[in-house]
Amino acid sequence: MATKTRTEPPALHAADSHDVIRVRGARVNNLKDLSVEIPKRRLTVFTGVSGSGKSSLVFGTIAAESQRLINETYSAFLQNFMPSLTRPEIDVLEGLTTAIIVDQERMGANSRSTVGTATDANAMWRIVFSRIGKPHIGSPQAFAFNVPSVTAAGAIKVERGDRKTVKKTYTITGGMCPNCEGMGSVSDIDLTQLYDEEKSLEEGAITVPGYKAGGWSVRYFTESGFLDPDKPIRTYTKKELHDFLYREPAKVKMSGINMTYTGLVLQVRKSFLSKDPDAMQPHIRAFVDRAVTFTDCPECGGTRLSEGARTSKIKGKNIADVCAMQISDLAEWVSELKEPSIAPLLENLAHTLDSFVEVGLGYLSLDRPTGTLSGGEAQRVKMIRHLGSSLTDISYIFDEPTAGLHPHDIQRMNELLLRLRDKGNTVLVVEHEPDTIAIADHIIDLGPGAGSAGGTICFEGTVEDLRAGDTITGRHLDDKGTLKETLREPDGKLEIRGASLHNLQDVDVDIPLGVLAVVTGVAGSGKSSLLHGSMPTDAEVVSIDQTAIRGSRRSNPATYTGLLDPIRKAFAKANGVKPALFSSNSEGACPNCNGAGVIYTDLGMMAEVSSTCEVCEGNRFQPSVLDYTFGGRNIAEVLAMAVTDAEEFFGAGEAETPAAHRILQRMVDVGLGYVSLGQPLPTLSGGERQRLKLATHMSEKGGIYILDEPTTGLHLADVEQLLGLLDRLVDDGKSVIVVEHHQGVMAHADWIIDLGPGAGHDGGRIVFEGTPSDLVADRSTLTGEHLAAYVGT
């Protein structure tokens, strides 16, 4: 009788046992000693209400520690050029892989940064034109708008073995336009913004900020000897006016002191135009915006390129023509180029351009400045670099990749996420979109609430288990909307006529006022061009977008909204001292860290290190200031409070402060109840920044408000609160125009304007105007089809 032999399965190799990212005891921000295991080589979606701790876990813990460990492998010299990252507050973090963060941070707004330079498409085009462009004008740098042409004369001795040669000239052929220096535009100063020609210098003719009559800045002119201080500017001779505005530096003696005199225009250029606008004080930046105008360079026509670079062509197109084409068209044009000598290069270029189309950015052009891209567009541009990568076993971390996408485009984005996973990568996605949650292999739901009410794991598992569970996300995952039964009647209209900016095709449209109007359409259909670039000049419009709030790392929601002013006054009145004591930027600041709360240490060749101030322990105030209390709390404790807690604190009882309470109520209304009053502004997301701006404008009466995708960053459960807020804005007399892709907002609108039918030159037309019910009944557009599915008709 044969004996049955039992075969044991082969033992698991030790290297195959590391199949999870193990987090133990995470305490970053509001995380409450959180522990979780995340499967590798799977698509994991992190959900939860806004402020529940998703970003703290994914970005503040996993991504931050991965980045920190990678940075430590570089030399001290290289680390000097990298951001300084401290170890996240966590007990154990095992199984980490290299993390690539694809977030929604705006790409560098450098004037020379374009979509082409950010994706290396321009670099490939420069090589292509240097090889097959006719006539041949030089190497690839001859087509680079950031490389100037240089010719140097002199003797340069070159030794090669026994041979010695002397070169008398040295030439670099660059592609930079010499007139605009590769910027594409030239600046001009509006002289009427610099001075009042009806006044004399002594009467305060100079209107530039900081130039006050009698001050040192004006005494340069009145005591220079070149000008008559009592003579109105309009009566100046040509020479006097030239000396006043354009005089080159000249030595003069004023009050017995040797000084250098320069004309006003030269002073303005040096003092204002050479500085970063984001670093300027608001009133200075407003002056620069008024006084300086930018126009296309007359020599290069805005192409940034030298004449030589513009003469070399391929099939009748120069490199500027190529970069100005819509990328979807350019991809087709490249596919027709047949040149065996550079076939691999053309193949790579075609793949890059096809990737743009795949991520829904085929409507862009390579010469589009990166500073003009939305957060969602910037994120998808960053994705392009990774779609063709040969790397595997990487952790790709995405922050709401569907932001800014029409429902029609979300399926395409989902396919790209799955492609990255199927190559053997770990894909971690922070997302609220139900269609993206539905494709996840694993879901981690954080909550149950926001801020101090969140920071715990509410659910782990599959999407089927999430639907069956009793979490906020699970209950709202299959939400269907309903169309409003009663619509508001408009009380006016905003007329836009002949709009032709970018891809708009001579659009005429009347936007109803006094109602909630939604402008929608696929990405790139022309929504932003219509609302932000085609408004009548006399329209009193307040645009509330998601761009970064200009301010220092000391700024926080309390300072930005003006909330700190009534709080400081309340503290001062209760304690009989000056309000300035309760400002970390003034008299109350800790002398050791100057009110920053942290000490920034420059270690020479090492990266700058930030450490909590040992004197104030991070609270930013002098110890003596913390002895003063109001309602039982000191100023540091108040700034550490969440908005909801502060609203209750200042709403009643001993600490009742109506002025502060009103501002806090508006912040709660816009969904920022979980944010702490002292949280630094740079740490806020794009959606949070937009809602903070909205809170500052809510007290104003009347006006037209344009909101750019206000649902960005909002959980499904928070959208209903946003709709209530929009209704209150309209009921308070405001006209609200919303650019939005969320079907819940469309269904709640009084009027819908749909642009399309496609993106780029396939869009730019009004394909529907009317009520949501008419759009659903019509179903003639992509938006109509998706809205009909959402409301279940």
C-alpha cells in the first residue's frame, strides 16, 4: 500500500514578511496614541471629516519620517539645501519605503517656470530642435530662454599634453531674449501713481509709501540742490523732471552729510520691484500692483526667446510655436515626426505628452506658467513624472487627487492610481470622493469628529464593510442629492459680453444676481477664464480662492481674521495693562525667541534646525504676561483653543466678548471649528485657506462673491453645512457664484451655467444655461448626465 507523503508549503522567505507599514503610538497634532497597520503594494484610502487627523497620519507622520530618513543619508553639504525635518512624535514606525509626495501645493511661481520646464518636456524639445531644426543654430542651450548669449574676448591658455593653444574669444549661444531677459514681459511704471503733479515736494507731492513730506526720503529731493521744493511738479522743466525721476546716482551734501542722490523711478525699482511681492507688507504690495504694469516684450512677442531660436523650424514650426500648442494637439503632431536619428527621444517625448492627456491636462500648453495652475492641476502635473517611472516598491502619497476634476474625469484618475499600484507600489490617498473610495483595497476612516474630537481609528477594512458600518463616512458614502423645490428669483444680472480670454470663444452670458449660481464644466473648459478674467471692470466682485494667504510664519487665524484685537483689548481691560502685552509680535513677546515660539539655529553647512524655545516652552510670550488671565485662562491657553471651544468661551459667562464671538461664529459657520486660533497659516490646506478668507468677508453687506470649488477638502458630511452657509450668504443680500464640480452643490443651485463641451479649444462655449431640474431633464451635456445619476432620476 502506497504511503501518502505530505508536502509542506515552502517556508516564507524572511524578505517577504515585510508587507505592512506598522505605526505604533502616533501623537502628531491631534492623533491620540494611534496605532495602525497599512498593507504595502495596495491602494489605501484615508477618509474622515475635515480635521480628523488624516493629514497628520499620512503626511505629518509617514511621509515626514520617510523623507527625514532619506535626507539623513545625504552628505552634510547636500542637507544644507534640504528642508529641516524633525522626527514625528511616534513610538514605532516600521516597514517604511521611499515616499513620493504628490500634493496640491502650488508649484513655484518663478516667472521662468512653465509646464514644460517642470516636466522636462522643454528639455527634450531643445534637444530635438538642436538636432533636426533648420537652420541649425547651435546646441540645446541655444533654445533655452534662461540661458543668455555671451561673448568674451581675451587670451585663454589651454594645455592638452604637449600642445598649448590660446583661445582669443569665448562664445555661448543662448536662447534668452536680450530685451526681457527670458521673462516674456517687460515692466513699466505708471508715473501718476508716484506723484501728484499739482503739489510741490514740500506739500507732499510724492505718493510712494514711506515718502512723507519732511521725512528723510523726501529730503533727498528737497535738499539735493537739483529741484525747487516749493514748485508744483507740473511746472518742472524737462531737465528738472528728468532729475526728479531718472537722475543717475550722484554725490550730494545734505545737512553737512555726504549722500547719494538718485531719481525717484530708480529708487522705486530698487526698493520695491527687486523684492519678492509675497514678502511685502500689504500696503506696499497694493502700491506695486497699482504702479507697475506688465506688457508682452515687443522684441520676442512674449515667447521669451531670442531671434535665432525663433528662426529654426521643424515642419514650419519653431520651438515657441510648439510650446504654445494645446498639448493634445501637440501629441498628435509629434506622432507624425519620423526621424530615425532621434527616434528614442521622440518616443520619450510622445510618452510625456500622452501622459498629460491621460491625467486630463491635454488642454494646457507647455508655455503655461506654473504659478497660474490650480492646486489640482499642479498635483496632476507632478504625477506625470511618475507615470513612466521604472521604480517599484515606492510609496506614492496623494492629497485629494480628484480635486478640481469634473465627475467625468474622476474615472480616468482612478485608473492612473490603480496603474501605480499594479506596478508594485504602495499608494496612499487622502480623499473624500466616493468614486475613489470605492476602488480602494483598504480603507482607514479617522474620527469620529474633528480636532480634539478626532485622532482615532473609527474603521479599517473594505468598502463593503464601510458601507455596512456605522461611521459618519459609511453613512454618507452613498448619499444621493435632491433638487430644490423652491428657487430664488434673481434681482439683477451680471452681463459678460464677447469674452475671448484663453479658450473662450466670444462668450456672451448673463449671470443672475441675488441667487446661488453655479458655473461648472470639465477641467479646462474655461470656467476660471470666464469668472476671473472676463468680469466687467466696474463689477464689484470679491474673489475668494484657494491661493496661499500672504503672511509670515508668525501669522495665524486669530491675527488674519482680526480676532486677536478684541481678545487683546479684553485681556488688557480685565488686567489694567496695555493691549500690546498680549501680542507675540510686540511688547509681550518672549525675548529669547522674539515671539516665534521656536529657535531657528543656523549650523553653517548643516541645515537650519528649529527647536522649541526653552524659555517660553513654545507659547511665544514672556512668563510675566502669562500671569494675566481672562475668564480663568491666560493668552497662550486661549490661542491654543480650537475655534469651537473659543466660541463657547467668549460667548457667555465671565469671558463674554461679543466682538470676538461674532468672528468665531463665522469661522464655525465655514467649517473651521477644529482649527486652533494660533495655528500657523502656512500649515492650512487650500480649502481651509479659502474658508478662512470667506469668514473674513461674511460680515460685509451686499456684493458679488466668487468661490472657487469651496467643497475642496470637505468630508461628505460637511457639504450640507456648506450649502447652508451659501444659502445664508444669499439671504443676507449677497450674490454668490460658485465654480464647482460637486453634484450636491449643483443640485442645490438656483441657476447653472455649464461650459464645454470639452477642454481647451474643444471647450470655451456655453453648452447650458438654466435651472438644475432643466439640466437633469435635458441631459444634453456630461454634467447633466452625472447630475441626473446623482439625484437618481
